[in-house]
Amino acid sequence: MDIEARIIPEPNLFFGENKSTIDPKVGLMNFGPNSPFQTRDPVSISAGVICTDGSLELLKDWLERLSWRIEGQDIPDSNVRSIDFPGLSRESPLRFELIIDESNIETISSEELALVLKPSDRKERIIKAVELYKQKFSDISGNPPPKIVLLPISNKLMNACRDERYKQDKIVYERRTFDRSKNLSDVPLFDFHNFLKVIAFKHGMVTQMIRPKTLKFASELQDPATIAWNFAVAAYYKGTGIPWKLADIDENTCFVGISFYQEISKEFRSMRTSMAHIYMRTGESQVIRGKSFHWDVKQGLSPTLTSDRASEIMGDVLSLYKRQKNKLPRRVVVHKSSPFTLEEISGLDEANSSIEIVDYVHIGENVDVRAYPDGYEYPILRGTMFGKKTKRFLFTTGFIPSLGTYPGSTVPVPLMVETYRLNSTPYQVCKW
């Protein structure tokens, strides 16, 4: 059978006043964020801060720098140039600013930091740091909460708590594993960043951690303009709402993602399913958690569902959809990052028996497939899809004609899109 190859057009995104374009940065500069109030009035986002005195001064200087335009940089040995950052202020094209709320600043004194760094064991230092941040979040919670809490990490704390076996600036106490020789039920936390998010969430707050290298625009992977863009979009999303929305999505389609996460107990390690169904057009997303079940690594590295559990959790998704929409979806698309089993398909089919269009899609990453256009200097077009039968390869990165460039530094790697039930077409599945 011949290989099918098609180009999927760039999807339109909605920005301010429902104006649309295909590129997030271009859309934000020209139309501003897609405000939940559908207005282009400037927005001020109040920010609390937990950090040392030294990091606070660095943060204020850094935010001041972000209020001005930052020129994009040329990528060496290419014709690619990152897009200029227009500045973070009410007067900039982004039309929003980040204001530090002085009543919601909790500083970590030099004495407090010294107590955290005193233990000789790295993991003990992490525990001390967690206890300190717990107290600081509790202190902030007594005030009217800010929209977002900024957590610039001091260089001393990062160097004292990071695992030197890993290159990145990241504080990890212990990595999750299925190795039953390790008693992970006694591990108080795994990832420091994620643990602080949980602490903040319990107080009704959202956070944005900022690493020491970021405050100095010293990242080896990103230029200053890109760092500024990423921070601004994250701050707007966490402090206000989604800065853009996908256009042209069928409102009667329910997109479902099946994932698994590990639960640790003293008796055994179990797995719980987690299904997030997303109403893409409005940007809504909710998570439904399935019942816990035991999974032994001898059964395989990728957990799977029994027919009953697949049917049960799919039924929960459809019930929630119907309660919120007053009708069932016309189309259901179920995504997994691992292959579907016959039992899973049987259970999903049972729950979806009344749905008109049903697609089951396995999306794989890190595939050993590359494509090189013959006679062209730039890489393959973003949106290129090719394959046959039940398997397609989709390039979500690559040359972008509307921008006239490829905003990347490595050879694009496609996603593998494998269908286990297909009532739509491969083109529709890859497009939406």
C-alpha cells in the first residue's frame, strides 16, 4: 500500500476580541490575550513573593527588565531569529502587568536560611526547606491572597539541595520507581517544585518558581526574549486565565486523555487511573480519578485497565459531560501514551455504545523517524502527516511558512499516531 502524505493547515487561535491568528506570540502582540471578560482593558496581576532578601532584589530588577522590550536573538548557524519580547506592562501590546503586593511578601532571613543549610545531608536540607516554605505559605494565607506567588529560589538553596548527578537546576528528593527494594512509602516528598505547588494549593494559591539562572537570563537553552515570553504567558495563565483558545473546534466533541500515576502506601504500590476530558473550544478541563488498583512491574512497565474499569471511568466522563452540556457528545476521542489492550477497547466500547463517532488513539513520542525535504535548506513543514493503515507520523514542529522560518535548533521529531478504533479519518484525528 502506498504511503499517504498530507499537510495539515496551522490551526487558528483566538486572542483578544476573538481576533485569530496561528502564532501565539504574533497574536498576543497584535490582539492581546483572550480575556475571560472579552475586553482589551489592561490587566494588573497582583503577585506575592516568598524568597530571601537577596533574591527579592534580583526579582525586582528582573521584573523591571521585563517591563521593557527585549530583542530576540539570532540562532547561530541558521537563518532563525527568536521573536522580540514587547515588554510586560499595561501599555505594552500584551496589555497586562505583574505588580508585587508588598503586603504579601514573606522574606527568608539569613538566619532561617542558615538553619536550612546546616544539616550535612542533602535530603535533610530539603526537608528543612519544605518546613520553612510551609510556614511562609501559612503566613501569607492570613492576608487577601495574591493572584500568584512568585518563588525565586536563592542560589545558595539551589546549590545546597540539587542533586549533583543531574545537570539541570532542579531539587529532587527521591525519584519515583517500581523498584520494590526501595521503601518509597517512607519518602516524605519526591519533587521539591511539585511539593510547593501542593502546599500553595491547600491555601488556595498558585505559584511560579523561578530558578537562579532565569533571574540572570543565564539559561543555556533559551535566549532572554524566549525566557521573558515563557514567564509572561505562564504568569498570565496562572494569574488570570488561558491567554488564547483554539478556534474551529467542534463543540460536540469530547477529548479524553487516559494516564496513570503511582500511589505509595506501606502495604503496596498501587496505580490509579486519571482521565482528563477537555472541552477544547472553551478551554475547560476537568479530571476524573478512577479507583485504585494494584499493579506489579512483572505485569509490564505500562499499566493497563481491565474491561470493567475502562467502562466505569469512561461512563463517569460521559455522565459529567451530560450534566454540564445537557446532552452526550457526538464524538469521543480517547488518547493514550501507551497502546490500547483488547480489554480496554472492550470496556471503552461498552461505555461509548451510544456515541456516534469514536476514535481511540495511541500517541507515541521519541520515535526513530526523521524526514528531510529534498533540495530545501529548511526542515520539513510543520503539520506534515504521512503513514499508512493504522499508523501515521505527525510533525508538530518544523518550518512555518507564515513566519518564514523554523524556530528550532534540532531536527524535528514527529509524533507517532496509532489508531485502535477509527470512525473519523486519520486526517481528522491528526488535526484535532
